[in-house]
Amino acid sequence: MKGVYVMCNNNKCRHMIAVDKKLKKCNKCRTNLREAYQDKIYIRYKNKWKHIPEGLKVAELEMSNLKNEVKGLTNKNDKIKFADVYNKQYLSYFQSQNKDYNKVRARQEAFYNYFEGYYLQDIKKIDVEGYINHLRDKDFKQSTLNRYLRVVTNFFNFCEQMELIDKSPAKYIKTNKEEQSEKYILSPIDEDNLLRVCRESKSSYLYYYVLIAIETGMRSSEILRLKWQDVSFDYETIYVTETKTGDNRIIPMTERLRASLTELFDLTGVTPHLFHNHKTGSHITDLKPSFTRAVKKLGLNISFHNLRHYFITRASQAGLSSLEIMQLSGHKDHKTLQRYSHLHIEQAQNSMKAIENYKKKLEAKKADDKVVNLSNVKKG
């Protein structure tokens, strides 16, 4: 049955094997699974594992009950309303997997409103394509369309995993090739002017919000969630939790950052969060409108996320390796990092000249070797 697994009894392997095929040997290390079938049976439901020590039959029964709960049906031929699955099962699951649900709420609502009147089994590939074309009429960017498409694929993958449908109708829908827009690179003068305008802003928090981004490359959500317990003035470090990737990290403070955080602590040190909202008792959730007004005043065409690009580019220019930059920025993927690290044209030209000079040296060495070989032939 789909969703039931056996764990390899080789402690060095511990590979999970689906019991659909009832393999007798681990398909990874080839260990005999006879003993494993006795007490190492697991079920996987909503991406969570549960050990079933009673054995295979109990595991299959429990998995069947869980799936029937999702369906709410006794007859497999009955049609299920899209709205029922979305509201009763999928939405709570999705919210548990996504901390910043509010950021994707508009995409979720657009998806729900379009398919609300459908029965789940009636939704075909052509219907999904119709939804994508409906979004294209709104003149979204390719990157935005891809984000809306991920909402669709996530939902139907969930339904397929729960065996509500045989195959996702979005399975072979291709994502759009995203346009690579050229990012504006801040100059040191831009940085000074930006911090000056932020200091003069009506928002008492804006200067510190922007400075932390410039000095650490942290994401907006990571900065706003910071608590004073995460800041160590003794060790001069910031402990970043609740990150986008789920991995915590430690960022050392620069001298300027330490001085600014000391200043901020004198203002708000009695509150749990660095950026505390006294009305809600929690952290401030958004300072971007204040930031937008500041950059508009300077005539800069940048978003807050550009400050992360700025930090990573400076780190690259300072000679830090990709691994060192990833440890500070919290990136997991080298390809993603490459999008952020923007070398100036002059530096890129210098790099190409260095490669060109190296090639010329190789060619000159080959020519010298050829002359030496010819002279040896004549002597012989």
C-alpha cells in the first residue's frame, strides 16, 4: 500500500523502502529485509513518519483509515468537491508547512476562487493550463507566474499523495523561464545617503533595520523577528533563528553594527524583540513602506532585498569563498548564491584579462617547446 515503508535493518544504511513491491532485499545496500518486516514498519502521512511496531497489517489498516479520513467517503467512485479537500485538509497542512502564510495568501485565494466550483476528479491538465492563461492576462512577470504555479502543483501533489487522484493534472506543466533583470548595485555614496535619510525618518526603527541588512545580509523577516536574547554583546554575535531555509546560523558583528545595536538596546532593551510593536506585544511585521519612502526621496530604484545583494557582492569582492558567504547569508544552493553575487564590470574585465594572459603564456610555452623539438631533430 502507498505510504507504508520498511526500514532496512542494517544500522549503517537505515534506508526506507516502500512495501508496494514487497522487496526481499534493500535496494540500496542489498541487506535481507526478513527481520525488518517484523518490527521496522513505518507509515508516512503528511510528510511525517510514524513507527508501527505491530507490523505490516496494522500499518496498512492505519494508513487506510487515515486516507479515508481525508476522503470522507466510503465509495471510491464518488466525486469529491475541490472546496472540501482544500478547506478541510489541505489548508491546515499547508499553513503548518509555511511560517509566512500571509505572503502567499493572495496566490492561495486566487487558486481557490478559480477552482472552487470544480469536483477534484474533473480537473484536468487543460483546466490547469486555463488557469495559467487566466493569470497571464494579468500581465504578471514570469517569476510571479511561477510562484502561482507552485501553489497549483503543491495542492495536486498533496492530493496524489493522499490517493485522492491518480495523477496530478499539473504534473507536466512547465515553469516559465524567468527573466534575469539587472540589479542596481549600491555604491558607498548611496549607502551613506541611504543611512542618513533613514536616520532622519519619522520611523525610529528604520535606520537600525537598514543598517543590520547592510552589515549582515539578513532577510527582512529574519531581522524583524530578532530578539535581544539572540544578540550577544560579549561574543559580538547574532544568533539567527526562524530562517527561510530552517537552519539557524551565527553572524559575527562588525564594529559599526555593535555600536548601533548598543544604541538600539538603550532605546528598546526592555522589550523582547529588537523591533517591538507595543500595540500587539509582538515584533513589527513590516517596515518596507518606510524604506520605500526613503529610497524614493533619494531617487534610488531598489527594494529592501537589494541590501542583501549588496552585502553578498561586497563579501565576494572582499575575497570570501562561496562556502564562507553561504555560512553568513544562509544560502543552501550555490546557484542561488550566484544570482546574488554581482561583480562590477571592471572586476569582470580584469578576471577575463587574467584568463587571457594565462592562455597566452600557455601558447608561448607550446611554441618554445616546438622550437626545442625541431632543433633536436636537426641535430639527430
